[in-house]
Amino acid sequence: MSLSPQRRQEIIDALRRGTVPRGSLDAFAVGLDRLEGALDEDLRKVAGGGSVFKAVRGDYGCGKTFFARWLSDRARKMGMATSEVQISETETPLYRLETVYRRLMEALATADASGGALRNVIDGWFFALEEDVLAEGTIGHDNQQQLMARTNELLEQRLAKVTRTAPTFSAALRGYREAQASGERATAEGILAWLAGQPNVAAAAKRVAGVKGDIDHFGAMSFLQGVLTVLRDSGHPGLLVVLDEVETIQRMRSDARDKSLNALRQLIDEVDAGRFPGLFLLVTGTPAFFDGPQGVQRLEPLAQRLHVDFQTEARFDNPRAVQIRLPPFNLERLCQVGGKVRDIFQQHAEAPDRIGALCGDDYVRDLAGAVAGKLGGKVGVAPRIFLKKLVADVLDRMDQFPEFDPRQHYALTLLETELTPVERQAMGATDVDQIELDL
């Protein structure tokens, strides 16, 4: 796949840092072909006004975050908006849906904006409303007062369903538009921040919009309905929301854990009930979260909703099921990814022929095997650090130093400071006798 220099640089920069790129992940995706058809069908359903919930399970290193961003990339290419929220014990607990909503709005992205896209979406929506009013042929461009009044009427019509449950959403939108039209930029910014769920918004801005207080747990879900309506009317047929690392729920106090599990059940039920047309909700977690006693199994109704039979061979997994599993990386897949990354690097390198000659598939395989070996043979935890080493330690040096030959001048080293806790554990405990027990 040929990439633009900018896209190629974004991918290489992210891998050099040891992180997952934000876009163009299909350029080096491996092993997701079997899921494409079913997931594209789900995306089309959402774009047509339906709603979908999906859970993805997999151990560390199997590519859950990669999968989520790969799917987000596909959604944006269809014109949808996306948002990725990292669930955590303290900053973003799942049971505080008002906080989840705020993080969701902060990370809102479209094909044209990589984050914080709410302003663009709302401004685009008002532009579309004005175009619809002008298309009626009864009001001209020069009659700003009537144009504003008729646009507000159309706003109320489009948000009628949401207004019944969250009247302050449309009130805030109206206040935002009026503040913009009056040139009151600070007031407009404050109202927009309040719509995005931000706390501590100036009372003066809220007074202009006719709203009070902050968005609460229940208001957040109604506001999400409003955002979906605005997205649809502004040309974005749906929203993909990723709740990543929901397994952190297991580490919470029992009361917070139970509230979080119940919040997840509530979200699933409301998606199934059609409360959020145009929403694709994706959660990622480890097998222990879905099967263990401190996770989904702790709440029987949730366990029933998420149950999928994984006793058959993985090659017969049903990609249409509510829960799908990602297989762990093996050496073959690791080498395929490494080869694709090398090819991407090579496209705009100073000496592509030399890179192809000295970093061929045989060297990629040797490096992948060496990294996995340093990690106790656990290939499943190797992808992140392997790709970082391949780009930063090998390909970058080959590109900058004509005399650099990785087989002569490079010896793989892994330092504890550059590894994640899971990677350090894999490197440090290659035998059960090496595991220290805290007694």
C-alpha cells in the first residue's frame, strides 16, 4: 500500500515511541481479514440509523488497542465520528457516566479533525440548518434576524425528541449560536465547554444559555443522544465510541466495581433498545475480565448479555457475535507485521534499496525471534517493543548512516526502564523458580 509522506511519518513516529498510530492502520494490519465483513456490516447498520454493541477480548499484546483504532479508522473513512476513552480507576471510572461523556467529547474525532471536533461538528450543523432554511426560498441571506429565528425553529424540530429528556441541550445550542452571532466569543466558548461536559464553566455563560449546574450521570446519556442527532444532521452518519481497558473495573473497590458493571449493563440495554441511533459502542478487555469472578461474571444479567461460546476452535469464531476474541500473536504474524512496517519505512527512505537488502525478511524474523526470546519466549507480549526496536534502533540508523549494517553493528538490548510492567514480568520470569512470592 502506497502512503503519502505525512501518513507514513505519522505511523513511523508512533511506532518509534512505542505507541499505536491513530490512522492508516490497514497499511500494516495482520490477521483481521476474517472480521472485516461482519464489522463493515455493523458500521453500515449504524450509518443507516441503527445501533451496535461489541465487546473485544484478548490478552496483553494481542492488539486490542490496535484493533479499536483500526476499526475507528474504517469508521472515519465512512464519514462517521469516533472517540476513544481510556477507562481508569480514578480519572475515568465507568460508573461516572458524566466523566465518560466529558472524555468522549474531548477525544471526538472526524476525518477532518483528530480530536476536539465538537466545535467543528456544531458549527457545521448550524451551517447545514441555515442552508436548509435558505433552500425554502422565503428568507434571504440579508435578513439575519429572520434567518436566526427560522433556524432556531428548525433546531427545535430536529431536537424535539432529545428536548423531551434534556431540554437544556437545545437551550445551550441556541445560546451558543446567539453568542457567536453577537460576537461574544468568551460566552460562546463557555457554552460550548458546558455542552462538552466540562465542569467549572463561568456562571455568566450558563446564564446566557439559560442553563444551571453541571451535566450529571443521567444528563450525560441524554446529551449523547443530542450529539448523535447533531452529527447525523451535519453529515456524519454515526459515532463509534471505544471504551478501552474496561478490565480496570476489577481493581476497584467492590462498591465501585459493582456500580461500574451495572453501568455497562445499562449501556448495553439502552443500545439494544434503540435509545442511541447511530451509535457503535465498542469495549475492550482481557479474558479475565469477561470470565473471572471479579469481572463480568460478578453481575449475572451482564454475563448473560455478553456470553459467547468460545469452546470451539478459534478459526470457527463467529465475528457477528456480541463478543469477539483476538488471537495472541505468534512468530509468523509478528514477522508479517515487521515486514509491512519495513516496507512502509522504505517508501520514503534515503536508501530504500539498501534497507531492502540488509533488512530483508530473514533479518526481520531473526530480530522478532530475539525480542521474543528476551521476553521469555512470550511472543504475545512482544509486538510493541519489537516494532519500536525495528524502527528506532534498526531502520532509523540504516536511513541515517550509510555504513550501518544491523548484523554487524547492532546487538539487541532490553532495559527495564523501556518496558511496560507486563513486558518486564515476561522478561524477568522465564522459569517458575524465578518468580518471587511476597509472603
